[in-house]
Amino acid sequence: MAAKKEHLAVEKDSPASATVAGGVTGRRAGRKARETRERLIEGALLALCEDGVIGTTTRKIADKADVRLGTLHYHFETKDALLLAVLDTLGSKLAQTLRRGVAGSRDLDECIERALLTDWAFAEENMAIQIVQYELTLYALRTEGAPWMAKRQYRDYVRAHVDIFGVHAPNDRPSTTESVHKLSQLVMAGIDGIILQELADPNLARSRMAVRGLIGAMQALARSLSLISG
């Protein structure tokens, strides 16, 4: 019996046991790091909504996230790196929301309608975040070496629409890819214009009616591009 206990003790301290323990510790550390990054991104978004891009400092972000300033700089070397993470997060949320919003669409007609209603609901839910997105876009365009952030932001938004429209587009003609991209670009241009007008001159009834008009226009465009038959 004593020999058996000794054998178990050796196994506990063996390299294999250390590897398993190290793996568990590593996973926990990785999860904690992800959670901290998410808190920092959320803190940055809160600070941006309150103070705008220019008024937001890394210290304010750390305070909003309830972490030490050193922790922020450990995860994000610069303010710009954190702002890019905010843009990425907002883009990912839009893409996820779009996919949920159009799930179950029977055809492209319905998909366009549900996509634009989802786009508008996403914006109407929190206009402060829309202001942040536009501020971040202009900040990137005005900052040396950062215009690529704005370009990637809009390419991601367009791609999110390409992905959902492409599911219902005909796949038997070579022009389909280009046509779906054109449709997605104009959908983004239209909804962007309605959001900006609502921010500058608020009138929800007018904006909701404009979204309905945009839906009809984009469905007509899809027909003219031969993405919808009939």
C-alpha cells in the first residue's frame, strides 16, 4: 500500500501532470485576458459616447473599465489600437445582428427588407453609438497613417451585407458577385444618409418612412441587376 501511495505521488509531480496543470492555467489566463480586453473595449465605448474621440483619454477609458492604467497599456499599446478594437467590435456586432435579423428570409426581396429594417433598428437603438462610429471614421481619416482604419470599417460593413444578400442571389451567372457588391454598397450609402440626417435633424417618423422608401428602391435595384427575377 505504501508503495502505491509513493507511486501516486511521483505521478502527481511528473512532467505529464505539470503539462496538464500548465494547460489549465494557460486557458484560465487566456480567458481572463479576453475578459479584460472586452471590459476595456466596453469602457472605451462608454467614454467615447460621453466625451467623443478627442476628449477620450486612456485614463478615462481605464476608469470606465475599472482597471488600472497599466493594465490598459498592457493589452493595448496605444489609444489608436484600442479605437481600432472598438471599430472591430461594432462591426462584428452589426454583422451578427444582421445575420439574426435576416435569418429565415425566403428570397432576396425579403432579405433586403429585413436587412434594412435591422440596420435601422440597430442605429435607432442607440444613436450615441452612431455618433461614435462617425467620429472614429473622421478621426481615422484625419490621422496620419490611420485612413486604412476607416477604409476597413466600411469594407467590413459592405461585406456583412454581401454575405447575407449573396445567399439569395442567383449563382448561374458571372456578374452576380459584382452585382451583389454594388447592391450592398448602395444599401450602406442609403442607410448611412438616413442615419446622418436623423442625427442632424431628428424626426423618427420621417426617418422610418425613408427606410421604407429605401427598401423599395433597393429591391428595384436588385431587379435591375437581375438579382431578382420578375
